[in-house]
Amino acid sequence: MALFLTEEEKAILNGEQGEARQFAMEVLTSVATSCNAKRLIPVQSVHLVLHTYKSCFDAGVEAAEKIAAMGAKFTVPTTIDPYGMDAEDWKEAKTPDHYAEMQIRLANAIMSMGVIPYWTCTPYYGFTVPRFGEHLAWTESSAVAFANTVIGARSNRETAIVDVCCAIVGRTVETGLHLQENRYGEVHIELKYDRPLSQWEYGALGFRLGKLLGNRIGVVTGMQGEPTHENLKTLCAAGAASGSIALLHIVGITPEARTYEEAFGPNKPTETISITEEDMLQTRAEMNTHRGENVDLIAVGCPQYTINEIVGIRDMLAGRKVSPSVQFWIYANSFAIAMAERMGIRKELEDAGVTIRAETCMIISPIHEWGFKVIMTDSGKCVHYGPMECNAAMVFGSTEECVEAAVAGRVLSEGEIA
């Protein structure tokens, strides 16, 4: 199948608009050819993952610098994933000097191309809030899942460097979830619940669905109540981490799934999977790779916490202090932190022994330098990646359970939490 290019795209490919745009078009046309795509399409925004030295290493830094040296400039609003270390105080966070040097070089290269320095995994809360039906070129897995599932925008999970090319020319390949025929449901997920999910169950449900679905599109029925944005953020992030979920149809919530029939379109479900409360408890047990009560770090904010969630931590602490035997860290982007400062909440939390880590997260920063052996979190995404990326055993619990563990200095049993 021949790839159709507009006259402008041909001019870019021929080098008439500079080396950087030619390079970007060469990459995108190669991707399009390998996908048998018919054309490239404009995108309203891009979200990059060429963001941390921990994952791109020297090669990624050098690639970013070479593209920047071509004179590359982004032509659509472009945000970027969390910074590879604490953006406020990387030395206090025990970041090695060489790591910090390379992270700063990477950031400088990307900044020179015109990225919006909103170092976050939740761009849908910031400068590039998408609308229903808009085409995006986003790469962060949880953000892609949220944009498709909750907003009804359209994005595949792009890859590093390809996403940079998308930002340079403002286009992506028309394939995958950009095409309506690829957005219909495939598997029916039937929640056997007669109540709304509790807070921790959204992470556990996402974790379970990622394992069950892989990259298939599930249609979820039986969701009770009104999940918050934060609940859906948690669900999407866990499913995108434990599997490759980029789109879920939650009937009555997903814009393209007002009904069961609309979600499946012309498709018939290939199978129906029922999920009960017992299944969720089993999933929670599977998510824990540590069974004892000892814990070194309580880490929340993967994806990064919103101001609502930061306020929630303050309220749950209710004037109590974190045990000196553990660390309690909240990860958030600069805007949530700024709001917490203006509201006086950051000082309250820090006085209680909580550390706020700015514009980064536990997965993509060099947290292993602390030597933590056991980490507790309320994040299904963190639980999945933690053993590999943090070199630590993981304990999963609700946010309230995380707060109680921080105060007690140990993981509490269910009966110990009032």
C-alpha cells in the first residue's frame, strides 16, 4: 500500500524545510510504511518520554542533543514525562553526580526544542488537555490510557524519538487507535459488584485487567457509583503497566461507551470475564511481593498526585507525625506543589515528616541509591514496576493504609486500622 503524502509533507521529506524536519519526516514515513498506513495525520499535542537518564542512558542523551543540534523546534504543544530526579533538590535525594549531569544535558536538549516544561505523567491536567475525538501523539502509557478511556481522544502509545519527530512536524501515523474500526471492544469484563469500588480496588482492578487483556480492548460493565478522575487515573495507570491497555470502554463513563452496544460496535465479545470481590482480594494478595510488617518507604504519586490527593493525605494524617523509622514521600508536579504551598498544606505535611518530591517519581529516579528494601504504595503501576526499577519488595494498600503505616512505622493489619 502506497503512503500518501501531501505536497507540504513531500517538501519536508525533500529537505526544503530544514534538516530537523526532514529527519523527522523520514522517521515517520518509515514507521508508516512498516505499518502499511495510508497517510500521516495532524495532531493537537505531543507528550514525550525522552525524559529521564535512567531509561534512555547515554545513547538517549546523545540522540536528543543531535536532534537539537539540527535546529529542531516543536510545532505543536508538547509536554514531557516526569524529570529523572527531584527537580527541586536532587542532591538531597541522593542523586549521583554523573546521573544528574546527564539528566541536565537531556533536559537542556529537549528544552531547546520548545517543550513545555511540565514534567508530569498526567498532561491531561495541564496545558494540553485534549478534547473528545482529537488526535494526539502521546507516549506515557497511563496518559494514553486515560486520554482514550476517559476523554475519548485518540492516541497510540508512541515511542521515544518517534514522539520527538511527531512534535517537530506536528503529525503522526494514522494507524491503531486513530482509526475507528480499531477502537471497538473485544472482551466483556463483567463486574459482579453491588456497590461502588473502594479506593484501593481501582488500582487492583487495573492491575488485574492488564494481566487478563494484554493489549485487547475490554468493555467493563457493572461499574457502580461515580468514580473520580483520580480513581480513573489509578485504574488506567495500573492496566497500562501490568498489561498494554491503551483503551478501556467503561460503559456509562467512556464517551464512546454510552451503552454496551456502542462500545462493541460491529464486534461480538470474544469472551466474557467476571470479576468478583473475591477476585479483587486475590489480586491484591498477588500484588504484594512482601508479606511482613516492616517497611522502609511509603511512596505515593504514581501517577503524580493531584492537589486533591495531597489534601487527602493532610486530612488523613490529622495532625499526626510520620514515624522516624520510615520515609514518607509524595510525588507531584510543580503546579500541584505550588497550590499546596499557597494553601499552606506543604508546610503542614513537611512539619509532619512528609517529603514532597518534585516533578519526578519513584520509578524513573535513582531511588535505589537509598537502599530501601521494602516500599509501600497505593499505586498499582508502582507495584508492577517497583521490584525491577526500585530493587525493592512491594506492599500495596489503600492511601489510608499507606498513611497509617507511615505513622506507625510498620504495615498494619486490617484489624488495626479504625
